[in-house]
Amino acid sequence: MTDPWLALEFGADPAERIAQVGAAHEAFLTAGTASGRVREVIRRSWERSARLDPETTAPVDLTDDALESYRSAHPLARVLPLFRDLLGGIAQDGAHLMAVCDAGGRLLWVEGHPGVLRHAERMNFVPGARWDEAHAGTNAPGTALAVDHSVQIFATEHFVRPVQRWTCAAAPIHDPATGLLLGAVDITGGDHLANPQSLALVRATARAAEAFLAAAAPAAPDVPHVAALGRDEAELRVGGRRVRLGRRHSELLVLLVQHPEGRTGEQLGLDLYGDDRLHPVTLRAELSRLRRALGDELLDSRPYRLRAPVRADFRTVTELLEGGDPAAALRAYPGPLLPGSDAPGVARLRRLVDGQLRAAVLAADDPGLLAAWTATAVGADDLAAWQALARALPPGAPRRPLAVARARQLAEEYALPRATFLQRRGN
């Protein structure tokens, strides 16, 4: 099976592929759709990048002392010697660059042969520049962050034309303690980089960076973690084990995580069934089976509560929103909380998480965030979000006709009067 993250199949002619993808790129800019000759990861990235001018240049928002202060305090500063050790040779060979960016796509370090660096400066591939997809379109570090996976971007696969002479490979780096994105490591050069070795190299470098950070971190207790977003059955990771829970036990665990102070049997019964007709014996039996699944050391009673702190993916989303980072919250959101559950307590919590995330995305009024939200299961039918996306995209953006058409379709389905969603707010 072909690796979808590799740019070229074995034996492919690079020049022919450049021409094929270049033609598809021009067609996309004209019609807003990509041909079947374009990889799925590239097609989706072009759609996210569609609001950009294809001749744009990545903006530089940190320079001089501000840049130095920011990157010296960044967690990846500790890993820079490792990056130089693993990628230093390739960065000084006169044909490649090594780059490291933060989780927002801001370049922290760009190193290599002075001649290659001068060429890269012409497209603002410099420290302090924003190379996330929202500012620079499809590119290896920005796209690796957007999809949270290592990826190669080859020549004309780049959305912005001034970057299309380059090929790059990048891999995301995560905080080993929290799992949150810290940034990405990238190598950039010519067409010869479109091979399995360059992608394997950045993947191995990213894993080595995570291992370095894990080893350098002070010893911390193994905090159990619950994954319940975008899945009907939760998974608990504790003590090196992965425990897949059934539907009812998933609901109970989510409710207990949400209420660390504890819940009485009556409260849990109402949360699960919505009335007080449940026999207490039935609930006690469910909790007893949950205790056996989790381990006796984790679940307490009178009231029912978790004895130790437990992390959860839905709590991570709300914490990121509370910290004012809707982009990170959206990246941490794979879908609704236990979407198949009709337990009243879970349904209320699901609406709360989705509602907070939606409100933050709409308030940000950022085309990239709006496009990402409308790509989720919840956002796909969100009329207000499609209207906001249609307003936020400039005339001529390839994705704008799609947003306009989807907003009109939803307005008709909801039997609403013809909306004036093409008008900007305040007009």
C-alpha cells in the first residue's frame, strides 16, 4: 500500500509529477476543486488554504530581542543541540535547511548553508515568520501541525507559488507529559528530498526529541487518562494499560471525571437515566463492575468518586478554551463526547463542550478555524459557521463558493428566509 504521507511513489518521474500537480493547482485556483491526481492530504490542505493569495509571503511577527526571548523560553530550546546533532550535517551540505517551529507554525530556528539561507529569505522562511497553513498555505511544517502527522510536501503541492521550487518534510513534536503539540521539525531543499529517507529522518528526529524531553523531565506520577471524544466507548490509559470500556461504564467514568467532588447514587442514577425509577441495586452492580475494570485503587464510594486525579480529552479541550487558545482546542477535538450516548448527564456535558468550542471559533472569526470547525461532524450542519466562513473569505477565494452554497443549502433545509450571509458584519 502506498504511504499517503510520501510525495512520490517509487519510480515516479519528478518532472512529470510537478507538471501534473501544477496543472491541478491552477485548476483548483480557478474552480475550487482538485483533480484525482492530487493526494488527499494535499487536497484538504489546499481547501484550508484557499482564502490566501497564491502569491502571498509568510508574515514575520517576531524579530530581534522579542524573538530571542520567545524562543529561549520555548520547551524545544532544550532540544536544539539534539536537532543540530541529528540534522546538522544535512543542514550544512549546501542543499538543505533545518527548521524548527512552535505549535502555531512560527519558525524558531532556521539553519543551513549561507547560500541556501539567502534563497530561503526571499520567501520569508526565516526565524519569527508564521508558516502555519493560515498564513503560508500548504507546506510541510504547517501541514504537519494541521494534521498532527509527519508529511512531505513536494514542489507544486505547495499552495503558495513562491514556495513551489522547494520540497520539504516535517514531523510534529509533542509534550511527552501532556501529549499537546510543541511544534515541528523540518528539512527543506530541492526535489531530491521527495524520498522515503527524508520523511523517516524527520520522524526519527521528532521521536528522539520527545524521548529527550521525557528523560529530562522530573519524574511524575502516572496520571490516568480518558479518551472519550469522537468515540462511543471510552478508553482509559492507566499504569501502562489500555482499558476499553463498554457504553455504560464509559458514561459512568465520564461523569465521575466531570465531578471530582463525587456523586451520590441518586445523582448518578439521574445522570444516567433521567428519572428516579432506577433500582439502586442495578447501579451498584454497574459500579462494582466498573471498579473491577479500573482497579480497586481508583474508584471510591460514599460518594462515588475517583480517588486519584484523572486527565480526560474533553477536559483538555475546555481548559484550552479557558486559556484563550481556540486553535489548540480545535486540534484537540476529534469529535463529540460519546456521541452514541443518550444519558442525560453525558448529553448535557456534550452540549457544553461543543457549545463552548463553537462559540470560541465563531468569536475568533478566523477563516482557518471556521473551515476546520465546518469540517467536523458537529460543524458540518452549522449554518452560522458556514455563513461566517462565507463572510470571512475574500472574493475570489476558491473555497468561498463552497461556503456560500453550503450556507444557502442549510438555510433552505432549515426553512429560513434567504439570509444576507454574503454581507460582512456591520454592513
